[in-house]
Amino acid sequence: GGGGGGGGGGALRGGDLLLTVDGSPVRSLNEAEAASQASASVQLGVVRDGAPFAVTAPMLPSDGLGTTRVLGWAGLLLQETPDAVRAQRSVPAQGGVYASYRFYGSPSSPCDPSP
């Protein structure tokens, strides 16, 4: 969980400054990515509002392919929920369908499938 200082709270927020991954200093995105490859979770050293704290972050596997199939139904394009959407909306890792597009004038047009 998150530590003390600037209200760690166990989650990263916009504006947090990443200093370490599993105790190793990082100075670039490439260094942070390389340091986090071998673990199921990593300990991040972060500064928020001038106060240091630690947060444990799970690492999720990614094949890098993105969307591999889409289903068209009633004017909606449905797909597996993208990782970025999962992270932003707190969608469980195993579940959810994402409506990526709604065609105007289709049967789904009067509906609002957004969460």
C-alpha cells in the first residue's frame, strides 16, 4: 500500500514524480520499463507534493498487439477492453466489453452504452 508523506493512498496520480523501481533509480521511461520487466509487481519510490512515499504496482502482461478482433452488433463495434481503458476506469483484468464506436442512425444510436 501507499506510505506516508504526501498522501500516498496506494495509487499513482498525475504529477507524481517516479524516482525508483524496486529500489533502483530511474531517469527515463526506458529505465523504468526495463526495471519492471522481471516481476509480477514492483515497488515504486515516488514524490508527490514534495513528500516521498512508496507504492506497490502490479505488472500486467501485454502482447503489444492491441485490438485483435472486433464484433459489429446493432451498430456498435465491440471489443475486449483495452489496457489503457481498464487502468483509467478500474475495470477488472478478466472481464468487460468495450463499445469502441457507435454508428449514427443504427439501432444502438439512441442508446448511450458509456459507463
